Amino acid sequence: MSSFVSRNKQDWDELERLVRRGRRSLRDFSAEDLSRLDVLYRRTTIHLARASTRTTDRRLIDYLNGLTAAAHSLIYLPPRRSILAGTVQFFVEGFARCIARNLRLHALALVLFIAGGFLAYHLAVTDTMAAYALSMPGDPRQPGATREQLEEFLRYGRDEGGGEKFFFATFLFQHNFKVGLLSMASGVLAGVPTVLLLVYNGMILGAFVAIHHQAGITWEVWAWLLPHGVTEIGAIILCGGVGLMLGRSVLRPGEMSRADSLRLAGYEAAKTAVGIGLMLVAAAVIESYLRQSHLSTSARFLFAGGTALFWAVYIGWGVLRERTAEKTEANA
């Protein structure tokens, strides 16, 4: 066996050096280095097989086994990425693909939200008592408020300092996150609470808009709502879509058990929730700083349009990447 070791030790030493280099960084490997790594790995696996059948030297067998395992991890396992790189990759593509994988449920959440908004708008316009019932308790923006009172509230806070606006942004994020979390988590109850919350939140918005429209405030109320609303309402709808996804996993687990189906859906929900959290942070900052600013109505609409375009392109990119991945997997 000593002659076997002496004949092949040079190859093992070279493979060991390549493995040490590869663990530091595979980016520095040339095409020749990668080819050499592959050749030495395959040659050493043959040596391992021979040693396992021809000797009882456990030290030699363990050494070759560890060496081939280390080389295998460099050749066949995906390269390790830093936490920063993984985070960037998730927000560039991963979050968008999470949305794409459940796009129909998110679209259903959007329909439920809009349906609630139109229903409340119609009720508030035709029935004053319904408008009162749909208004938030303690909110001064009630039916019968004058145009001047409503406009004063829309313009409130524009002269506040940065400290007050930062505190307001923190409060907004906490509030919106609680609402979104409730909408997602309640989906495990067959999705029923999620449906009710989506319709209810849409009704609150519909009644709010109706009160301002009846007072003759149309463009300014939308300029007040849309800059932050595109992102904030989008996040709420995505939360609803996640809740519906959890509800579907309970009602239609397929061939899996309900526990396994819910566990799989929960993993997808957790990934989506990370992206939603970033959306809510952005919405809170926009609502606190941009909405509470002296920007003109046209500038606010321009910002809202740019935000809507960004999210449309981003989700479209996710759909494209997800379909490409599915085709690649199907052809593999």
C-alpha cells in the first residue's frame, strides 16, 4: 500500500492546495484551474474506492474521503454568498418572484379591496348615516364638514420639523405593520378574516374619498393619498394575498397533509413578508415627509405615477424571471 500512496500523493497534495484556494475564493480560478480541480477530484474518487477495498488503513480512507468531499462541495454545490449579497439578490429579484408565484391570489386581494372601496363610496354618497358608520371613530373628517375644514386637515403638518416627522413615520410603520400582519396571520382561519379585512379597508378608503368629493375636493385628496398610497395600499393588498395563500393551504392541501401544506405556505409567506416590511417602511417615510410637504398637486401626482410605474415594472420583472426559471427547470 505504501507504493500506492507514493504514486498518488502528488495528486492528492495538488488537489488539497486547490481546495484550500477554492475555499477562499473560486473567483480567482482560471479555466485551467477549474478543469484541473475536476480531473483531480475524479481521479481521487477512484483512489478512494481502491483504498476502501484493498486496505484497512482508516487514516488513509478518512483522509481521501474528506478530500473528495471538500472537492465535491466546490464543484457541485452552489457558491456561498455573503449575507449582503443574498439580501441584495432577494430585493432585486427574490421578492418580485415571490409575488409572481402567487399573483392570482394577490390579484384577488386587489379585487376585494377595490370592491369594498366602490361599495363604501356608493353608500357614503347616497346615505349620510352610512358615511358616518364607515368613518373612523374620532376622525374630524366626517360628513357635513366644510371644504375649508377638510382642506385644513389635508394640509396639516407641512411646517413640522424633521423630528416630528420621523416620530410620525415610526408610528405609521408600526400601525401599518400590525394591520398587515393581522391580515396575513388570520389567513390560517381558512382565509375568511383576510377577505373581511380586505373589504373593510377598501370601504374605509371609499368612504374617506366620498366625503371629500362631496365637499368639492377631488384632485387635492388624491394628491394627498396617492404618493404614499401606491406603496402602502400595495403592501396591504400583498398582505391580503399572503393571507389568502395561507387560507388556500388549509382548504386545499392537495396530496400533502394540512400541516405540511401550511408549513410550506408559511415559508413562502415569511419571505414575502420581508419584502412587504420594506414597502411599509418606504410608505411611512413617504407619508411622513413627502405628504407633509409643500409639494404642488402636480408634483405629487408625478411622484405617485413614478411609484406606480416602478412597482408595475418590478412585479413584471418578477413574473418574467419566474417563468424563465420554470422553463429552465422543465427542460432540465
